[in-house]
Amino acid sequence: MMARPSLFANTSCGGPDAAKKSRENRVSSSPPGVAGRRARRYRESDVGGAALERDTKEQLLMGRWRWPTLSIHGIEGAFSDAGAKTVLPRRVSGKFSIRLVPDMQPATTEKLVKDYLEAQWRDVVGSKYSLDVSMIHGGPAWVSRPEHPNYVAAARAVEKVYGKPPDLTREGGSIPVANWLEDATGITVLLLPTSASNDGAHAQNEKWDKRNLVNAVKVLATYLHEISRLVGPRPAMCKCAPPTAEQLAQPGFFQFAKGFKCKCEI
């Protein structure tokens, strides 16, 4: 199995794009009748079903952005092509992933899942064959806060390029490097993708709109410009030792570094 960390970034990875209005907002601005056709087409082509799993928009977004998930990715063994063959496999394996949220640890989750599957195999299935459960890789959940100067600069950049402020969402994804970078550098990390909600990240038909490709370059350049305009930490949002008046009066690197190295809000 694979444990996927939960993200709270300025934009989402594979979810509604923070660089544009959310899908729901874009649909609601369409002429009458168009919104319904788009929603129906999304359910039939992207989701593959006539109905969504949640009854309300809030529950649907919570399930996509915030709650733990278990996703089955594939089963290997015997004959899996089109048609029918009476093949009895000597070995069958399956792969699934679990999205971890804050307060869930990979090692604890691995043990709970492994113990449960082995107990089901032994006590419920009652098979005499062996079962091997292992975690391929995992990473802890990562969460941050958009009040940090890093996020403020990114939000300004997105709004300048796209003309609208970004949507702030959580999103699951296998990006444990965010935690590793923060632990190694002591500096707040920001994820700033510019993908659309229907890009199908990692799928066979994954895409990236040309408009977002061009705007990604603009967002990055504008983001660096906005970082250069940062004037220092925000004492009201920081519980670290406040800088002195002389330090705050110094332009340049001190304010930049102090603002980014403050992690009390994490």
C-alpha cells in the first residue's frame, strides 16, 4: 500500500485549480442549461457514473479535500486482458493507497491496516494460503497556513496573472517531499501548481492546457517579484521572539529570512 499525504497549499494538485475560479463557480456563471449539461457530462465521462458519492457539495468537497481516503489502483495476476480464460493464478496481488490527514502517522496506519487484513484473511476467509501485506512507501500529512508571507506573495501573483484571487483548498497527493524540505531547511514550503480540475494528473489521458502552461511562467515570475516586496514578519501572527525596531527597519534579507523561517503557525 502507499500512504498519501494531505496538502493545504495555495492551489490544489489535481483538484480545482486555485489559479482560476473553482469548477462550481465557473459552471454557475454559464448560460442557463449549460451548467446542467456540463455537470452531466462530467459525471458520465470523468466520474464514470450517473451520480456522485455525496449528497451535498460540502460533503463532496470534504471527501475530496479533507477526509482520509482508500483508493484501489490495480490487481495483478492470471489473465487480465479482454475475453475469458479459465486460468487459476498461483499468485494475485493488489495495490491501494490511503490518504493520510493530520494526526495520522504512516507507521501507525501501516500496522493497523496490516493487522486488519491479516486477521480477515485468517479468521474470515480462512484460507490456508499465505498473505503478504507491505507498504511500498509513505509520508506524513503536511498542512500549512495561507497567512504566511510566502502564501501571501503567491496569492498576489495568482491574482495578478489570472485576475481573480486563488481558491484555498486541501488536496491529497503523494508529495512527501514537502515535509522533508521543511524539516531539512526550517523554511515554510509552498506548493504552487497551475493545473485545471479536469487535467487527470497521472492518468493515461493526462493533459495540461496551453493557457495554464503560459500562465505558469507568468505566475512564477510574478511570485518571485512579490517575494521581493515582502517587508518582514507579521508580529500579530508570529509567536516567536518579536524583532526589534532596528531590525524591522533594515531592508532586505533579514526581513525575508525571518518571515520565512518563522514556523510557529504550522
